[in-house]
Amino acid sequence: MFPKPKPSLKPNTYAYESEPMVKATGFREYDARWLFGNEINLMGVEALGLGLGALIAELGVEPRVVTGHDFRSYSASIKMALTNGLVAAGCKVYDIGLALTPMAYFAQFDLDVPCVAMVTASHNDNGWTGVKMGANRPLTFGPDEMARLKAIVLEGKFVFKPGGAYQFVENFPARYLADLTDRPKLKDAARHARCGAREQVRRRARLRRRR
């Protein structure tokens, strides 16, 4: 069993360290965002992982999830709490480590993993955290999935399953960069651009003469 999340808990108390805290307003239409420490604690993030695992099972998707974290100093610990919840829910987690959000989406295809849970607060100030999630690549969750996830987490409707596992994917940034750079290159791009510009000038001149 795992405790049902509380909407608020006082920091530096036994309850704060032994119960999940998840503020309901953190569930947005397309992702989740909280002030870490004030609106969600590590056990709350674990509850989010359990809820996401339950939703993945409910959707009938294979329970394999790519995860990564942004550069904020606390994001790695949040990712591991999320991972604990996912593994407890029976998911296999593929951790690509420190990453940009597009890297996590790329990993879904490169590693052939259907789901994603990227720990990032995007453009928000330091102190914020969040998760971008999806279970139908290349799409991420929309209002319906986020509403269902919110209900599962806040009501504590968690489902513990065997078979969960964790795998760290080494050197994934190199794989991402290799894919970006190993693409057909335009030959004589500058020359073609100049020719195109000249042709546009000639065309305009011909139009002016006709007038």
C-alpha cells in the first residue's frame, strides 16, 4: 500500500518526510508543474510515478517508459522518485540521464519505447519542477489523459505490479547528436541561394517592363 497524497504538508516534519504531498493545481492540460518542496515532495513524485504506471496499464500500452531530467540541481532526485513509482507499478524504465526534452522524445523512437516521462520545468524559474508525459508517440498527454492521471494520483488509485525494472542508457547524448549530424548535406547551398536570388531579381525586372 502507498498513502493517499495530501494537498499540503508542513516541511521539516515527520509527516512531510513520510507521506506524499501533491497539490492538485499542478496538473495542467498538457503536463504537470509544481514548486518543489512547497507543492510536491519526493513521496508525491513517487505517487505521480505510481499513477502514471496505473494510467499506462489502463490505456493498454506496453509498460516501458523513457525518462530523463533537466539541468536543475534537484531534478535527478525527482526523476529517481518518479522512477521508483513507475517500477513499483510494473514499468520498465529507460533512463537517458541529463537531457533536453527533444532528446527524450527522440529516445522513444531510437530505443523503441512507447512511453515517456521527462522531468523538466521548461522555461520556469529555479524552484519549479514538472513532468512531460506521453503514451502514444509522438504525442504527449492532452487534457483527457491529464485529467485521468490527476484523478488516479489524488485518489490514491495505485496498482502495484511485478515486472518493473530500471536500465540506464549510457552515452545517449552522443546517439542524439550523431542522428542530428548524420544527415544529407546540401551541396553548394550558398551558390544555389545566390542563383535563386538573382532569378528573383530578373523576374521582378521582367514584370516591371510589362507594366
